[in-house]
Amino acid sequence: MNKRPHEVFVWPLCTRIIHWIIATSFFFSFLTSFQHALFRWHLSFGLIFGVVLLFRLIWGFVGPNYATFKTFKLSYQELQDYFVQKVQNRWRKIYAGHNAASSWFTLIVLGLGSLIVLSGLLLQGTQEASGIFSSLNVRYFGFSSSLLVSHEILSYVLFTWAIIHIIGVLIEQFYHKTNMVFAMLSGYKKAEGTDATVSIIRHLFSYAVIGLSLGMLYFVASSDETFFTKSRFEKRNFQAENSSFYEKCGKCHKIYPPFMLPYDSWVRLMDGLDNHFGEQITENNITKSEQMSIKAYLLSHCAETSTHKIAVKTLESLGDMRPISMSKVPYWREVHQSIEKRVFKSLHVKNASNCFACHPDFEYGIFENTRIHIPK
Ligand code: HEC
Ligand code: HEC
């Protein structure tokens, strides 16, 4: 016997919560993808999205009735019938579980979503050298641009797909009056079928996953050093690598890591110390032999030798140019164009060359997308 007459209990609370976590985690990861400074949030929401998709996949095999794939209507005939009836009969009776359209919809969300999460993790590994796949950075950086394009295209497709879903639900709600919007809130649908039941084990499993995804949000968003955010690049000890470089070049400003600029830029910079950004650096400041040692060190650790994202992107964007300041690098300009000029002139930043103000630990060769902050 159903609990309510003319209505069926289709979506138990755990299913509803998971549905909304799938929707909101995707939506927020989409929203936070437009700003580098929100990368850590993007990552947390993306990971949650991955966890709940995986759960939904497993749920499709072991879940309660209406949720399992074997109740899905997947033949072409059923899909055609669904739309024919929808058009011909406004007051048609609907089936409690997934109809042909929503069966296909769910499978496509699962497929697209999994590809988005996978491409995102691989992109993070190859390009940012962090996270689960950070070890892929050295050999597979070359794949990062195609991964980025796939990650973006798939996300836009899924976003459009979600909008189609929302329009479909609104048509059900207001045209067919099947109260579809509230079904995912109350669990009840005006339809034909028997109430769904969920065993204790399934309850435990689903609430464990819900707990895990909320924990993930806290865990990832709160630290850079988690399994999911950790970079494969360790803090560098430049003093041990080359003490003259560390001591002499660190006199007026913090140390710029050698992988930041290409070979020929360092040649230009080291050959032009007599006019170094308006400063005259002579042999009295840095002796000839120290200069030679620093130059050799910089050249052997320049951008061409590195798989840091800055190094590769800087080289890519420079073409034949070999500037000695990052603010002349097109890639640098592009990523900083949204920052207002007055921010760079502010008390805590002073000028655009002071990378260290907004990129903590840059002087130790650490550059983390997850840690960018603008000092107030
Ligand atoms: C006498 C002070 C002084 C010393 C010593 C010095 N610099 Fe600089 N350097 C500056 C100034 C001033 C700028 C301009 C940016 C600023 O105001 O911080 C600058 C800028 C730079 C930049 C450009 C940063 C950017 O992308 O905008 C690099 C790279 C650099 N220095 C490398 C070095 C290296 C390598 C050494 C050691 C050989 C060195 N500097 C020693 C004063 C100095
Ligand atoms: C006023 C603060 C500020 C200063 C100074 C600054 N940056 Fe940034 N940087 C940012 C912000 C904010 C972003 C993220 C922009 C966005 O959301 O797209 C960023 C992004 C970047 C990125 C791109 C990150 C990525 O994953 O693609 C690189 C590389 C970078 N900065 C390097 C530098 C270097 C090198 C310097 C010094 C020459 C520097 N920045 C100076 C604030 C700053």
C-alpha cells in the first residue's frame, strides 16, 4: 500500500540529497572555474562532484527500486513513445521511476560528468603538477592544452544539458502539472507505481557518501597540503643551490626563481647589470666570478629546463621575444589583466614585479594556483 493516495514515494531522502549535491557541486565548480584565485574551491566542488557521480554509478547497480539501471527505459521505441505521448496528451499518466527521457538523461550526465572529472584531474596533474596525478607533469605536460580544451567543452555541454533538464522539469510542472519540481524536494510524485523502500545498509552507505563529500569540501578547501592539492614541487633551498645567487640577488628584492625566465632573458639580464631596472650593479656589489657563477646557475635552471606551468606558458607565449621582466610576457599580462592597476601600486604590493606579495613562497620556487591572494 502506498502511504499517500494518488502519489508514489519515489525518491528517498538520501537520493534527494545526492541529487542536489550532484547539481550544486557541478554548478559551483562551473562558477568557480572562471577565477584562478578560486581554484581551490573549484577543485573541492569538482572532487565532490566526482565522489557523488561514482556513488550514483554504484547506486545504479545496488540502489533501491527506481534508482537502478535495470529499471531504466533505454530502447529507442520507448523514447519515441515518451515524446509522442507528451505532445499528444497533456494529462497523460506518468510512471513513478525514470521515464525514457530521464533514463537517457541520467546516463549521459554520468558519462559526461565522469569524463569532466577525469580530464580535470589529469589537467591538474600535468599542468599544475599537483594532486593525484602530479607525477604526470614531467612527461606529459604536452597533453595539458588538449586536456584543458576537452575539460572546457565537456563542461559547457553538461551545463547546457542541465539547462535542458531544468526546462523539461518546468514543462512537467506547469504544463502537465505533474508536480515534478516538488518531487525532488518531498520525494513524492503524482504517478503510478509503488512506494520505494530503502534498506538500512543502503541508508548507511548513502549517508556515509554524503558525509564524505561534505568532509571533502572542508578538507580540500582548508589546506594546500592534502593528497588532492599537494604539488610535486618542493620548496627550493636556493642558498644551498647557489649561495651567491641567494645572497647577492636577494639583496634588493626577494629571489626570482630561475625557471621563471628563458635562457636568453637571463643572458640579457646578467650582461646588463650596469643598468638593472635603473640600478647600477657593479663588480663592487657582485664580483666578476660571482656573476659568472650566478649566470651559469641561472642558465642551467632556466625556463627551458622546467615543467613548471609558468615556465612552459611563458615560453609558449613569448615567441621570439626575450624580455627580462615578467610584466612584458604576454601570458603574464593576460592572467593579470583582470587586476586593477591601483592594486599593483597599493602599499603592500608596490609594483607588479613584487610577485611575492600575492604569490606566497614564490621566492622558494613555489607557485600554487591554490594559494593566490591579493593583500588588503
Ligand atoms: C641593487 C639592487 C638590486 C640587485 C642587487 C638585484 N636587483 Fe633585480 N631588480 C632590482 C629592481 C629595482 C628591480 C625592478 C623591480 C622592483 O622594483 O622590484 C629588479 C627586477 C628584477 C627582475 C624582474 C622582475 C620582473 O619580472 O618584473 C629580475 C628577474 C631580477 N631583478 C633579477 C635579479 C638577479 C638575477 C639579480 C642578481 C644578479 C638581481 N636581480 C639583483 C634591483 C636589484
Ligand atoms: C597584486 C597581486 C599580484 C601580483 C603582484 C602578481 N600576481 Fe600573479 N596573479 C595574481 C592573481 C590574482 C592571479 C589570478 C588571476 C585570475 O584569477 O585569473 C594571478 C595569476 C598568476 C599566474 C597564472 C596562474 C595560472 O595558474 O595560470 C601566474 C603564472 C602568475 N600570477 C605569476 C606572477 C608573477 C611571476 C608575478 C611577478 C612578476 C606576479 N604573478 C605578480 C596576483 C598577482
